[in-house]
Amino acid sequence: MSALRPLLAAVTVGVLALGGGEGALAAVPGEIAELGLGASARVYVFGLATGADGNIWFADLGCSGLGRCALGRIAPTGALRLFTRGLNAGSVPFEVVLGRYGDIWFTDEGTRPAIGRVTPGGQIREFSGGLRRGSQPFALAVGPANTVWFTD
């Protein structure tokens, strides 16, 4: 069972709670370790996905109405990094999922709705061609041949 890395995630205002797993954020099974994510009034974590490299990716919706949202990455060491370069203006990343080839895919419910992709290095590209007017991409899943399915 050593390949199984249990991860228990709960989100409270401005704090991402992690339990289980290995590395600097490891907690005793059944206990919760917390990782502060900044000013609680502006951080609202939504959507979690484990990347192929073990990083935890999330969407930060805390900026809704306050400015620019972000995609975040937490390394197994606990290092936190936020990514905004490449997001559309008015972007609101929502759901995140691991893609077949290691990229993270996400839905963007912002002023220019889109489906986006971020590489493990943090390079972001958004796709909105073909979305109908008034579209609101929400949940998504990766299918065969790296196709991305989403609800609208």
C-alpha cells in the first residue's frame, strides 16, 4: 500500500487543510495539517487536482469582483505559487483536472468564458473559440486521446 497516498482536503476561508500524504506537509493519519494561503479576505480556493509531478493545483476565486483571479500550485514541500500570466482579463478559474499528458485543465467562468490549460511549469493558454454566447463552462473531465469534456 505504499503507492497509495491518502489526501484529505478541506477548504476554510484562506486556509487549505491537508492530511495524510508524504513530505513537508505530511500529517499523522487522521490529523489535519494546515497551510496558510495569504490574506483570508481575498483567498477562496475552489477545485483541487493533483498534478503528475505531485503538486496540488487549485483555482483561487477570492478575487471575484476585486481584480484578477489565479491558478495556484502547492509543491510537496509546501511552497506556494500563484499564476496569472496567460489568463484572460476578468478571468475566474473554477474547476481543475489533471490532463492525460500532465497538463492541468480548468474552466474559466470570467468575462470571457473559456477552457484553459496550464503546463506543470505554469504556462497558461485559454481556449474560447466555439463556445456559444452566454456560455458558463463548469465541471470538466479528461477523456480518451486527451479530449476535454465540460458541462455548460
